[in-house]
Amino acid sequence: MNDDDFVFPAVRGHGLPHLISKGVDPKYYLAEHCGKSTGSCGGVSTYHNIDTEHGFFGLAGTLGTGFPISVGYGMTSKWNGKQQVVVSCFGDGTSNRGTLHESFLMAANWKLPIVWVCENNQLSMYVPVKDHHPVENIADLAFGYGMPGEVVDGQDVVAVAKAVDKAVARARAGEGPSLIECKTERFVTHSIGLPDRIDLEDRTKDDYVELKKRDPVVLFQEKLLKEGVLTQKEMERIDQEIAVEIDAAEAFADAGSPPDPSVLDDYLYAK
Amino acid sequence: MREIQYHKAINEAFIEEMERDETVYLMGESLRGANYPHSEGLAKRFGDQRVLDTPICEAAFCGAAVASAMTGYRPIVDLMFIDFMYTAADEILLKAPQWRFMHGGKVNVPVVFMGAAGGGMKLANEHSQIPSSIILHSPGIKLAVPSTPYDAKGLMKTAIRDNNPVMYFWHKQLMAVTGEVPEEDYTIPFGVADVKREGTDVTVVAYSYMVQLALEVAKKLEGEISVEVVDPRTLEPFDLDAVLKSVEKTNRLVIVDEDTERCSFASELAAQVVDKGFTLLDEPIKRVCAGNYPIPGGYMEQHVLPSVEKIEAAIRSVAV
């Protein structure tokens, strides 16, 4: 993807992985979460995030917002001659929304350059995917709209990258939207402070041990080692660099001040 | 009398009404696993035919509830955060309230919509609203806004038994508040205000969590300004007589409404009091509402939402 390609992040995580994947410094994300004026939205939102230089024009807390917003990004991409594409991410829960169908329809009708990416972690808060979606693959929704629909192993970083590359190339070539479903897992609860349940049963420590065996980061590290792309030492250095970056982001967030109330008027209407 | 928490009071109302009437059922997202404690234990007790986890498709399940209600059932639809009602605005604001009227009164729509309302948790615009004015602007749907565990239970039971659509806002800040709730069956009639505290100098009309803030201020001003706190408990139907009766005594009115000020319930009540009780007033009516901004998150929330300081200032400004 290019810097100016549009991304709508999946809501859970508030876009952090999507921002990082496009090279955005996470310190603005963290400062926003802490409500500081140095945050990406000036600290007024605490969970919306924006970085227009990198194709992020915002996030929202009402599930399913991303579908129609992405259609709009797609229209801009198609009209402005910049060859941009849109990657629009959502969870299995959000796939329930009617806005998905309306947006899939418009994007397919108008051959908009959109890659729809479903991050299916198989749990919608406490509801397992089998109880909220009637067939095995959410990707099958693509076929009704004449789009390619592909299921990939979401724990396999390379498989995901390959599938997205193919769909991005297709979108950029003007051939229209695609849907990719990444089958993944939820390693933590829906929201910190809430129980981690599937229907009525709490997940156990053993469940997590089992899930963690297929942690995509660990699997990718093993692959890189095995194929000789990186050595153990190089990987440790990367871990250290990450730790330094996280410390710096925390320091940046701590150092910021809460916004001045006068910004309320500045932010409400454009001059 | 025993004391229980606000969420437990709602939970008891569900259990009693579901046991009393087998057409009552609950529908929403992650209710079985209990997204909020008010649905705790219901799935085990009543089974999955009467506690339904829906996909995240508000338009579909709110619309379905309208039809289910007019064909023999009494659905309680839990929208989780009430802000999510916007995703089913057609069903909640145009279909549920208007169906009966537009079909010559030939069918009833006994559905309860409910959701967590209000701010104070720094959750920002899409998880902090108390959109009373939008409901009030849609004739045909009632609006219950309980401020205590007692009211929460009694109003929920009345809402379930009502033959009309009812919107029920429960407030996140009240969830863990405890209060006296009788063990025996009781209901609270809609449109009957409750004077939560008697006073002689200034009338404060407040609803939902704002009642608690108003009471806090009233207590603080004790001995200096005597504040009467009137809680309408339902905003539609609305007990205007109770407000006029109180203003007749105090000649001063402050209205506290957590919803956005412009075109709010507070604005509507101010207009009604001017219309029906102009001569009772010695001072201008003061409104304490959320400012005319989206509700920000984090530190900024306090600058937009009503607070005890803002309520106290408004009371002092009229208590000359």
C-alpha cells in the first residue's frame, strides 16, 4: 500500500495496528487515548484517531460506520486520478450491520477500488460467530455482489499480505472491490474490565494457552528464523527498539497537557 | 426496607414481568453473556427463546420488535449504549411511534426500547449521550428516565405493561447506586412526578442522573437556600402540574437536563412554564444542560456536561 492509500481501521484497538502498519508514530495515538492536546485529535475524542497524511481520515465508535465512509474514500480514489486504493477493516461482529450490504452494493456497482478486510476473531463480545452468522465464511457475502471473496489464515502474516496485495493490485487496476476474510482469534477480553466469555461460559487459562500457540507474531518470528531472514540476535534488537519506541510514546503522552476548553468552538465549525 | 442496586432493580423487573407474562422477552447484543449486569442470569432462567442474542443489526431487530409487538408479544429491546439507537432511527423514531397512529389506531405496539444513557465516564460522543429531545420530538413513544433503584424497577414494569412504545433510559452513573426497593409487586404510573426533596426557595426540575446531582447541591445549600427537587420520572407523558405547583411556592425555576441544550427538554419545559405559569415567576428560568457541542471524551467532557458547580451557580443566580 502507498502512504496516501485510505484505511478505515477495525474499531477494536481503535486503529492502533492499522496506524502502525502504515508507519504512523504511535505516540499521537497514545496521547489521544490519554486525552492530551498533543493527541491525534487534539485530545477531545480519546478514541478516535486520524492521520490524513497516511490515509486515515478518522474512526468512529458506532459499528458499521466504516462501510459507507469507505465507499466515499473509494469515490474520491476513483475520481481524483491519484490511483489510490481503500482498505476497509472490520470485525466479524461489525459484518452484521446493514451498512455492509449497502456499501458492498455501491462499491461493486461503481467498481470502486476498495479492499474489504474482515478480521474474524470469531467472537462478537460474548457471542460466537456461529451464533450470529449463518454460514461458515463471511467471505461468501462477496459472491452476491460479484466480488472475489477469499478466506485466509489470519494468523499467517505472509498469507494475509499476499491476499491483500492481490486485492490491492486488482483495485488499483480499476477492476473493483474484493473481500478478504482473515480467520483469527481474540487473545483477550472484549474490553478491559469485562469478563471474557463465550455465550455463558468464561474462557479459562487453558483456553489462552491453546490460543497463544497460534500467535501470529510468534509464528512469523519462527518463520523468519527458520528461513534465515533474521537471526535471533536481530530479532532481540527489534524487540529492544520497540520497547524504546513504546517508552518514548508514553513519555510523550505523559508530557502533554489537557486541551484548553476554547478548542471546543475551534473544532465545531470550519472557518 | 431492603436496599438493592439500580441494575438489580431492573433485573428484578425483567424477572417478575417475564414470569407474569410469557409474551415478554428480551432481545439485544450479548445479553445472554450479560453485557450489563441487568441481564445477568436471565438466559439461564428463561432460556434462549426468551433472551435472544442478536447480530449487530439494530435496524433489523428494532424493526422486528415493532412487528413482534403488534402481533402478540412484548419485546424489550436492549440497545446496549443508547447512542446506538441512531443506527435504527427509522424503526425507533418513525415506525414504532407512528405505526398505530398511521393505521387508524387498529394495532398497538407494546415494545420497550432501552439503553445506557449519559456521560461522566469520559467515553466521548458515541457512548455518552442522553438523547431525550430526539425521543420527545417523535410523538407516539413514551420516555422513562429513572433516577433511583425504586423508580428504575417500577417504571420498567409499567413500561413493559404499557400498550405503547416506551423508550427507557437507564444511566451509567446510576448503575451501582443503591436504594430502597420493596420486595412486593409495584408499578409507578407514567406522568406522575416525584418530589425528591422539598424546599421553598428554588424549584429544580431534573431527571435521571441529574436528580442525584441536584440533590447533592440542595444538600450543600441547606440553611442558605431551600431547594425543592422535582423528578418528573417520565418526560412523556410529563407532569407539568407538579412543576407549576412547585413554582407556585418558590417562584424560581432551574431545569437540569444532561441532553444538549438547544431544542432540549429543558427548553420545552421552560416554554411550557412561561406559557402556563408566567405570573408565578419572579426570576428568569435557568437551564443547566450539556453545551451545544458533541460530547468530547477525556478531560474535555467536564467542560460540556452539567456539573454540581454549574447547577449551584444557576440556583444562586435566581435565589436573590
